[in-house]
Amino acid sequence: MFEVEGLYYRKPLEVLKATFEEEGAKGFHTSPYKLFWQPDKDKPPERIIMELYTSDTMLQEHEKIRSQPCEADCNLETVVAAIMLWSNSTHLASFAHHLTYIPKLPDTIQDFHSFLLDNEFIDAWEHGTIIKFPDGVSCRVFPRFFMYAADYPKKILLACVKFLRRSPCPRCLVNKDKIDRSGNRADQQQQEQGIRVDDHHRRSMIECAREFIFKLGHSVVSTFIENLIGVMSMVPTQNAFSEKLSKFGFDFHSMLVPDFMHKFELGTWKATLTHLIWILHASRDDLIPRFNERYQMVPMFGHNTIRKFSSNVSDLTKLTARDFEDLLQCSMPVFEQLIPDHNSTILDLLFELSTWHAFGKLQMHTKTTLHHFDNCTTRLSKALHKFRSATCSKFDTHDLP
């Protein structure tokens, strides 16, 4: 038994009921639907996807619950309560209900979700829970997890995989030595075919590994354990979502969706910008001051849309995700002709990064925009590869102090 002090939490079902009983629940979309747009009467209508309640995943779950046998003597309308979880160690958000405040735990504590998924919540998952909405109508509400947004270290803990090992992705089994192919068509096919699945085979391997470790005394890093679960970069840790919800057909991998802020703004773009600054430093001593000066010359735009940049942007300190977003949107005129021999390659890369970011930030997508988004991903992959081979290889860069 390990006692954790300073742990505060609310039962998920209590939070769920409180949310649906609030006055704001009158504006909830309790029935998912498909939305179409027909720009021209001579053209077929296009599907529009903008929120979770217009997605195929929500529609499928809604129909699945409606098709199952009704509870005894119950003719209430069934509602899917879409739960979207965020894990953030930096600050408290003001736009969501807080479930848990968790203190820093030792490395021996891997999973703190078991106590959240209590028997009451599991019963509601299977049979639903009756909630009276603000309009006076009672419905049988079924909680469902649709996404869990977190940074990479938290996601691998949730997925029970090793940090940056052979298959480092929490959703697929692409090998680490093939990550640089990200974005091309072959990589997309491999991700679709090699998706992680929480099936009986996976759970059996984990149970077998735990038995050999805890009962037969094998080392966690032994050859046997590595051959058993190391191929898929798994760790011998039981997953609470799997233990509690897999019997209902829920696969916890499905909720580990890409987090735009961590994956792109604080991931790909931040890493690219950092390397560009290293290249400027390695090229000429006067380029970093010119870089900072150009960003300072950028005027403010709109109401907090583009804010005034600091006098030392190259330091990249005390910057939030929205700051990196602003830096990207203003990057092309800043970098133009700073390195003349590589100007075209750098500007092409910045253009594709900006385009991809713009597609990713759209609040409404159609089949056409998703098609362009997909093509943009391929172009961005090619631009990154060209930047690596044609520009990065020509400079001896080092981490700046």
C-alpha cells in the first residue's frame, strides 16, 4: 500500500451529472448528426465536420447504444456523454471541469486512473445513469471517452509503452528508424496497418510478463521479457482503462489522439525554429541580432492576434504555444534573404509549415479541405527532407548557451 498525500479528485460521474444539470446544458447537442454543404446546385453536397457531435465516431457510438437492449421498464432517451480529457501540469484551465489534482508521484507509481474508474462509473458505462436535464426531461446518459490530450511523456504512460524505444508511438507500431519518413504515402499506409490494438493478445503478453517478473523472479530487462513485449516497446504495466473497459469493446489507444499544441506548435515548429536559429548562429555572427531586430519590427495586429515580440526572440524563453504560433505566422519576411544560398529552401519550408498549421487550426473541415490537408502533409514532409539534406548538412550547428 502506497499513501499519496495531497491528492484531490472528484468522482467522474459526479462531474458528469453536475455538467448536464447546469443551465448551460440546454445548449448541448445530445444527438449527433451529419452536416452537409452544397455550394452549387449542380454539385453534390459536401460533408462538413466541425465538432465531435458531427463526427463518424460519435454517430457510431450513438447508434451502438441505441441498438442495444433497453434497460427493464425504461423508455428514456439515450444520450452519449462525450468525455474529452486533458492533462496539464503547467496551469489550471478555466474552460473545463477539473477531475483530479495530482501531486508529483515517484516513478514507481505509473497509473492513477484506477480509482477514477470506480464501480459506479463502470455501471454507468454499461447501463447508463439517469440525469434530469435543465429543461425537466430525464435521459439515460452513457459516459464515453473520446480523447485524452497530453504531451508525449504522459501519453506513453497512458499507452504503457517505453519512452522513445523501438516503436515509440502510443497509437501505432512504426519503428523509430522510420519516423523520418513521416508524411509520405508509404508511412501513412504503414500507420493504418500497424495500429496498436488492445486485444486479448496484448493483454495476455502483459500478464505473462508480469507473472515471470513478480512470481518467477525474472528481471524487467531480461532477454525473455524483451523478446516477449519489447518488440512492441510495451512495459509490463496494467492499464486501468484496459482492465476496466476492454470487456465493453473500448480500446484505450483510440482516445490518444494527436495533440495539436504539443505535437506541432511546441513540437515540430519549435524544433524547426530552434534549428534555424542554430544555423543563423553558425552562419554569421551578425545574423542573430538581425533576426531579433526583424521580429521586433513586426507591428501588432488585431486584438491580441499578433502581439509585440520581445527584443530577444532567439532566446526562445518564457514563450507559450500561442507565442510560437505568432512566430510562425510572421516567419517568412523575417527569414527572407538572411541566408541567401538557402533562401528558397527555407522559405518553402516555412510556407508549408504555415499552410499545414492553418489547415490544422480550421474549426470546420469538408472533404475538400481534408484532401488538401492530406496533400499538404506530404508536401511538408518533402520540404523537411529537403531542408535536412540541402541546408542542415551544410552547417556545423550546436546547442546555444
